[in-house]
Amino acid sequence: MSESDKTARSEALARRVAELADSKAASEIVILNMRELVSYTDFLTICTARNERQARAIADEVKLRLKQERGLLPSGSEAAETAGWIVLDYLDCVLHVFTEEARQRYALEDLWHEAPRLELPGPEDGGVRGHLYGAAHG
């Protein structure tokens, strides 16, 4: 597989993860392109849940649908639900589901401020309903 094919596949996975999170009413969805910054993943998909229960529902939906659709299981997952943060690691894409408080506390977008963001289609385009975090916070 060529590098451009791998990149396209990784980006498609990150976008699908964002769509699935959106289908469970996640908000402030953003995808950071990490390819030039780290070696452990190509993309971080980050979203916000209203509470720990919704965070679990988002993570469960992503795991179920990616297994059904692509035969993918996360290589690792962490559920620090009492801390308001769930991580699903699909190697090429890592999903971070935060409660609002945890997202502000850990501030991954600030930590990785130099990472380019992928444009996500808005609801007017039939795309992601959750507004982009950068548009709302900065």
C-alpha cells in the first residue's frame, strides 16, 4: 500500500469516527492531523459528551460500528469515566471522548495547537452537527 493510500485510509477512518460520534450527539468535534507531529497515530478525533453516560454511549457506538463495518477493534482503550475521558486507539486514528470539564482540563487542542485541523462538513452540508471546537473556542 502506498503512503498516499495509507493516508487516505487513515483520514477516512478519522472522518468516520467523527460521524459516528456525531450520530450519538457528540459536540465540539474536531480532527487533528498529527502525521507531521507524532509517530503513534495519524489523526486525533476529539469530541465532547454532556456526561459520562453519553461518553460511554459514543465510545460504544464507535466500537460496535467499526467492528461491523470494517472489522476493526481498538488496539487499546482507556475508560477513565470518573475523570470524564474515554480513549479508543485504532492506531491510525485515536478517539478522545471528553466531558466538557475534562476537555477544558486536559486541553488537547492547546497542547497540539500546531496540528492542522481537518474541515468537517456542517449540518447545512448534511454533515457533522457538533460544531467545530476551534470555531467556538478560539
